[in-house]
Amino acid sequence: MSSPNHNFLAYFACVKLLYFAEKCFYAEKMVNKDSSEKDSSEKKRRRTTTSSSSSELTPTKVLKEENVYMNSIKFEEQEAAKRAPEKDSKLFFQTCGDLKKIFADVYALKKDPERNRQEIAEKRVDGSMMVVLLKKLNRLDKLRIRSGRDALHREKLNVDSNRLQLQNLLYEADHLKREVQRCYQFKSQDEDIDLVPVEEFYEKAPESISRPDKTKGDEHARRLARLEWELQQRKELATLYKELQASKELVTEEINKKTDRLASLAPRLQSLLKSTRPLQDALDMEVEKEWEVQRLARLLPRPLYLFYSNAQGYADACDKYLTVSIEGDDEEAKQIEESVKEAQEESEDNAGDSDNEDNDGDGKSHHRGRLSKSVLLEKKRSNLFKPHPLSVTISLAAKSKDSGVLAVIFNFLPELGFVAVRCKIREMQSVGVSAGDVINPSFLLNCLYNEDFGSESPSPRSKFQLEAVGLEANRLIPMLTEKRLGKPYKWAQRVCGLEMLPKGGAVASDDLCQTSMSSVIKQIRARWSSRVNLCRQIVALEGKKIDLPKNHPDEKIPMRISCHLTSWIASTWQEFTAHPSSEKFVEENFVTENDLFYQATLVRDSAKMTCFVAVGCDFPDQLPIWLLRLNWNRQHDATNNPAVRDIEFYVNSLDEGVQPRRACVLVSQLRRLMTSLDILLETESLLHAKMDFPAEKTFLKAFRGRQRSRPFRMVENGGGVVYTQI
């Protein structure tokens, strides 16, 4: 009977033989592979003289080993495919746990190796078997991974093949779509022909061409039939055209004969007209002048022609002091009219010959001296602001010869497409220094209608026209003023019949001109009359004259004014707005920088009052605004003295609505201010022991109420005057 050590050695030898057998199996495979490669290479270099017996035994042995190896691989592959990975995973973890336990047991048994030698050997055998099992599980896992990779690779190849086929199919489908779209987009030459409607074709075409039994159901046949009918119609029209052309030539020849005959009559008529001039002078007949005016009127652009004809009709019917005239260079106007006609004829000829135009030119371009960009830009600017050679002037005179004549000149700018207006004053006597701005032609027609100062272009497209020539939009009015063309007032466009379209163009309307003519002429005449009266008032105030006119209702009322007007001078917008009380008037838009500004000085002994006066453009519709500043003991104005504020209110609220009083509004306001200043000084002196200003006026109460208001209002009392509170 054998000992335990011999049994342990036998088990251990078996396990070791199995492990080395497996290792040798893989090593022999690699050695055989290398030996086969070496044998093949050696056969090429030298001849072998091995015996036939050795060459026969070696292949059979290798073949048996390869068969065993291949069978074992196939077996493991089948086993890996049949067994579930989860089951092997559980077996792997279980084996690892058992192996850990064996290691722990061996470690415990090695504490007494002599006694536990047999158990340690058994544990080693069991552990070796478990290691072999773990290696087998590892090989099965690797086989599964390799089979999965191979399957994934096959699927990738299949997907790539399918994707390539899909791309080919998509490319073919896209190509077919393009071909179909090209077929749909194909246009035949007959599609450009405007054929008659189908209903008219079946109604007018003969049945031999229309063939309704066939063409109504077949669109292609109907198209061919309509083209055939169109061809027949065009042949007939070509024949008719030749006949009409022949008749036109006959008529043209007859017209030329009559034109030559009429041309021969012109010298005879001229000689006849010269012989009748003494008779025209004797009968005071201005036939030739009327003919000349009519000839010039025909050369006017349409807006100015509408204005001239309607203004002349208004002058003949309603205003005998209004004269209308045409001024300018008639020869240049003729050249412009002829050039416009030639341009129209050329455009018509080009439109007619555009279909039959042949490019037979030699393509040569003639280069002359080129202008610089600055010169071209300056030329464009001059053309943009170039007015029509003819202008229309209306002259407004009055019954009195000393009132002067206002001449309003209307210029039309063809490129900009609007009318500009400027003024001239004729037969006007010289005026004072500060009165010159009242009848300044540059500002005389400002605000003739509300918010119309002529500071903006009436045409929307002028901004882009200015940008095209390198100018900003705000340069329009300065350029017009520089070239002495006037201002583009909105009422000027209406009175010339110009209606501005949203897209930037303009249309000349006779109805608009007729409806606007009467109101505009009356408004201009009223403005001129009011400015002449205002000028006379300011001239009188410059001469320190404050007398009322003879027909004024307050002329006979006895008034004693103690203060004196020492100066009346022109002022500025900056000086007016520097006054503390001006802010409220500016905010309410009662005073603007387009108004006329003056400064008056009143003096009574040691008291001095400075008056800032703003006269609106629409005077006398709006009363002049007075701002006061009193220098006596200290400076007083409406912000720190209620009495001065009451005087301002009293003066600015003057009721001068009656027509006779409008001719002396400023004088009336000034007289009221002077009497109010006297009363203010006289009542203020009552509060002091020393009376600087003795009471010269009669008033019931010097002060009244909590505000201690002063008696500024004048009331007639029999033959005298009494002053009471406002």
C-alpha cells in the first residue's frame, strides 16, 4: 500500500502533466509553423537529401496533433456557444471564492506543516484544478468575445453595403428628379406668343381650323390649332399694315404740300401785320403783346402754366390790382421743349426697334477727354438746382401808392420736381433801421399757413437726390437761398396744382390749383397789408411817436402819460429768451425763433422799464407778446413782482379785434403799458414817506384785495377818466 506522499505526488504529477501538455500543444503549433516557414525558405536555397522514411513519419505526427488541436478548439467553440455567459460568470465567481478559501486553509495548515502535509497536498491539487477551470472559463470568454466581434464586423459590412446601395439609389432618384424638373421647365418658343382666349378662338375661328370635335379633348391638338389661327391672323394683319402704310404715305405727301403752302403765307401775314400797326396804336389794341404772352405761356412747364392761367383768370375776375407776367429766356425754353420732344421720339423709336435690333456694330468706343469726379459732381449739382428758364411773377399793388408793390416770383425746378417762391418789393419808400426786418423778402411769406416756413422739401425723393450729388438733406434750403430761387412753401405747391405722391413723384392737378388760388392770393395780400401797417407803426415808434390814428375810438379820450419812450430798437431771439418770464411763452409755442423781436425803453425820472417785444409771423392774428423789466430801487419783473405781472397780463390781453384798431396794435399796447407804468410808480410812492412820483391820475383805490392789485384799467367817467382794478 502506498504512502500519502506518493498519492499527493501522483495527483500533482497528473495536474502538472495536463498543464504542460496544454502548454506544449500551443508551443508545438508555433514551432511547426516556424519550421514550415524555414523549410520552405531552405528548399528555395538548397537541395535536401533527407531519407524517405523520416519525411513520411513527420507529417503524419503533425497531422494527428493538428487534428487534436482543431477538435479541441471546435469543442470549446461549441461549448462556448451552448453555455450561457451568466452561468460561467457565476461559476467564475464561485471558483474564485473557493480558491480564496483554499488559500486561507493552506495558510492555516502551514502553521503545522509536518502534521498537515497530506491535507496541504490535497488542497494544492484542488487549487490547481480550480486554476485550470479558471483558465478554461477565460478561454470560453475570449471565444465569445471573438465571435461577437466577428458577428459585429459582419453586420458592419452588411450595413455599409446597404448604405452604399441606398446612396446609389438616392443619387439615381435625385438625377431623375432633375431630369423631370428640366422637362417641366422646358419652354417652347410658342409660349411667348399671346394667343387669343379659348372661348374667342372657338367663336371666331373657322371649323376647318378649330376642329372642336378633336381639339376639345386633346390639349396638344388645341394648341396647334390656336397657333395655326394666330398665324393666319398675323398674315391678314401684315397685309392690312402694308395697305395702311401706303395710305399713310399718301396722306403725308398731302400734308407736306399743305405745310409748304402755309409756310409761304407766313411772310405775307407778317407784312400785313406791320401795315396794321398804326391802326392798332390808334385803337389801343395790344394784339401782338397778347400773342407774345400766349406764346411764352405755351413754353411754361405744366405747374407754372396752371398757375399762370388760373392767376390771370382770378386777376381778370376778382382783383384789378393784381398783375401776372412771365419772365425769362424764351429761346432757352424753346431749346428745352425741343430736346424733350426729341427724347420722347427717340424713346418711342427705341421701343419700336427693340425687337428687331441687330448687333452689327463694330463695338468701337470713342473715348474723349474724361472729366474728373469733382467736376462731374459739381455739374450734377448745378443741373439739380437749375430752374426752368421761364418764371411766373404776380405783382400785388394797393390803392395807396405809398404802400409799394409786392412781387412774388414762382420758379419751377424740373429735377427736384417742386416750385420755389421768392419775393421782391418795389416802389417802397425807405424805412427805419428796426423796421427793415418787417418787410424783409426772405421772411415775408413765412408761416403764411400754420407751420409752413418753407424749411423742408415738399418732395420725399429730394433727400435721395441730394445724397446722390454728395449733399446732406439740410443743405437744400441754403442752396436754394444761395442761388436766389426762394423757398419751397407747401402752399406754393398747391397753388401750382402739384400733388406729391408717396413714391416721390408729383402730379399737376388743375382742380387743386383752382381751389387754392383764391385763398392763397387773399392770404398773401393780407400778409402784405399787415406788414406794411406794422412797418409804419415801427417807423413811428422809432421816431418816438405814440399818437393814435384819427379814426381810432380811443383817440378823443383824454389821457395824460408822464413816462417817455426813449428808444425802440431791434432785438434777437437770444435776448428775448434770456428774460426770466419768457420760458412759459416759449413752452406754449406762443413765441418762436421765426418771430420779430424788438426792445423798447420807457423812462420816468429815476425809474426805467425795458420792454422785450415779440411780434409773430402771423401778425396781427396773434397779438405781440410783451415782457417787462423795471429798474427802480431794485430790479422787478413778473417773477418777483405781482404788479409787473399784472401789467404784462393787461398789455398782452389787449382786445384789438376791431378792424380800425389793427393798424395800431403796437401803439395801443405801448400806450396802455405807459399808463400802467405811471400808475405803478404813483401807487408805489404812496407807501413811502418821500413821494418820488406824485399822483397825477385819478383812481378810486390804490390797492385792493389780498393781492394788493393796482388800478390799471381805464374807465370813462363823464368827460374824464378814472382808473380802477382789472
